Amino acid sequence: MDFKEAYAKGTEALKENRLEEARSLLETALKLKPNDIYTMNKLAMVLKEQGEFTAAEELLAGCLEVKKEDLYTNYLLGNTYLEQGDVDKAIETLEKTVKMNPSDRYAVNSLALAYRMKRDYEKCIEILEKSLQSNPNDMYNKVSLATVMFEIGDAPAAVRLAKEILKKEANNVSALVLLGRISIEEGSYVTAQGHFNQVLSIDANNSEAHYYIGRICLETSTLEAAREHFSAALLYDADKVSILKNLGMIFLDKGMYSEAEEQFAMAVNLSPDDAFVLSNMGKLLVLQGRLDDGIIYLKKAIEVQSDYAFAYYNLGKAYQEKRDFPNAIYNLMFALNFEPDDVYAINVLGRMFLDVGLNDRALRTFDQVLSEFDAEDRYAMLGKSDALEAMGQAPRAKEVLMQLKKIAGADKLLVEKIEGRVTRMNKKG
């Protein structure tokens, strides 16, 4: 097999997503013609798709040594950094690409996406709007702009942009999906279903449409139909793990624990080192009372991502359920080390200090919430009152409760709780 044949067959295999075959053929082509940047770029694309980001980076860096100003290589390298989550490097690389060719709409889009990932929505919007000023008919970037507007809460602008797109391209699936998503957010399920049905009339295998119709079916209590559409979404989407994560979280939020476990289990099977999946599987098992199993998953999540505050928090809660307070406190403190502004976790830690009789530590913890985050945090005020009472300072405890009662307003349950505690303290004298 000569270079031309190996390259052509490798390119065709890549187009058809036959990654192993594409890799073998492109590696053969590269041996036959070393330093061919087209082959190197295509092979880097395969490696990126296979999750071998470091190898892809090295190959692309090699391309740039051969041809320093190669636009496509810079573009691929920027996207490789993006997929790895190295947003700053992605921005640096893509800025260079866009500077070399400001009309490259794909590079512009990736650069905007990088700023979006950095949560710099202002810069993201600026880039997309500037691109559209140069080319108003660029529907690719217009869809991205509409999506970003929706994400920042400007639904009217998103709808306006989506409708402008559909005037130009009546079958623009991305715009229709976006309108459907907006309708779901507004609770207009019939309208949303109409948009997604239109998508499926254009592309029966559209995974997004199936996924969102599945969500609508869940909301309208048609579970069997939801399952059918979710199954179709999984069938047609290459990124099955992301779909499974989303489904797991949806079922978890709805208290449908067996369904959530099914989705997370499949996700773990496909991606055993995904900290998000492992942590949420652990949380789910803890919620079901399967504490030891949950702890195993949460520990695995921390092994994968040692700074994952969410996993530490849930591990702390699991140990709290087991009444293993030393381990509970230990893990909660780790969670706060990585997410020091997590007020909910600070309050839970304060309550744990109370549970083990560390009343002074509990008081300081609740005071931290009230002084640093929210002077009217109800949970912290109740905790502070309990800590003061436990320390034998009932008058001060009642003062805090009276302050809380003023804040409670029409919250009858909270008022009753406050009055019950005051009555109890008064009886104690």
C-alpha cells in the first residue's frame, strides 16, 4: 500500500468514525511520508476522538514545527486543549488562529466557546457579534449566539435570533432544538413538542430531539414513551456518557432512584474514571440507605479527582448517616478546603460539631456563615441558637430566636419551630 492509498482509506475511515481502522491507516501513511501535515492533522483528530489528548497535542505540536503558521493545525490544537478543559491554552491558540484568519468561522466559534467555558459571556458574545457583523449570513455562529443568549437568561433575544435563522434556513435543526428548549423552560410542553417533532421530521435520528421529548414525557408522566425516546437518544448520540449523566441526574432529582441507578451504572461502565458519575452514583446509593456501597463510589470519585469538593461533601454526609462523626467532619472539612464558600456545607459542619458536643466549634462555624455570607441565614441562626443553648446561654439563644422570628415573617413552620424552642427553654428555666 502506497502513501496515497493509505491516506485516502484512512480519511474515509475517519469520516465513517471507524477510528481504529483510520488510526492504523493514517499511521501507515505517516510512516510512508513522514511530516506530512495533512496526515498528522487527521491522525491527531483520531487520537482526540479516542481520548488520547496528550498524543494528539504532541502530534499537532510536531505539525507546527513543520509549518508554524498552519491554520488548521492551530485550530485542531486549540480544540484539543478545549476538550481537555485547558481553556487558557485553548484561548491562546485560537486567538492566534483567528488573528491569522478572522473569517474562519469555525475558529471564531471555538474561540467564543472557550470564553463561554471560562464563563466570560461578555467576551464570548462580543466575538460572535463581531463575526456576524462581518458575515450576517453565518448561521453557524448565529446559532451559537442564540444559544449563549438563552444560557445567560435572555430568552427573548435567543428566540429572536432563532427565528431569524429559520427565516433563512427553515430546516435549521439547531435553531429548532433551541426553540424547543426555551419552550420547555417556559413550561410550554406542547409548543416544545412541536419544535422537536419538526426536528425529527427533518432528521429522525436526532438525539437531542429524542432526549428533550423524553424529558417532556417525564414531566407529563408518560414514562414508557420517555424510555423510548431516551433509548433513541442513546442510540443516535456518539457521546453516550453525557446523555447517561443527564438522565441519571433527571431521575435522581425526581426521586426515581432505580431509574437513576440504571443510568449511572451504564455511565460508569462506559467511563469508569468519571468523577462526576462516580460521585453521583455514591450519593444515590447513600440516599437509598446503601451506605457502604455509596462510600466505595465516593472514595473512587476522590481517587480520580482529589480536589472534588462535591464528592468529599457527600462522603461526609454518608459517614454522618453511619454516625461516624470523625470521618464525617474530616471529609466535610476537605470539601470546604476546595469550596470554601459553600454555605450549605459550612452549616452542615456546624450541625455535626453540635452532634459530637463541640459546641464552641459549632457556634464559631454558624457565626462564620452569619458574618461572612448572610447575616439572615435561617439555618445558621437556628444552629447558633442551639449551640448557645447547649453552652448554657439560654438568654442569648432566645435573643437569636427572636431575631429569626422577625425574619421568618409568614413562614408558619419556622415560626412554630422557633416558638417551640423558646417554650422549651422557658420550661427549663
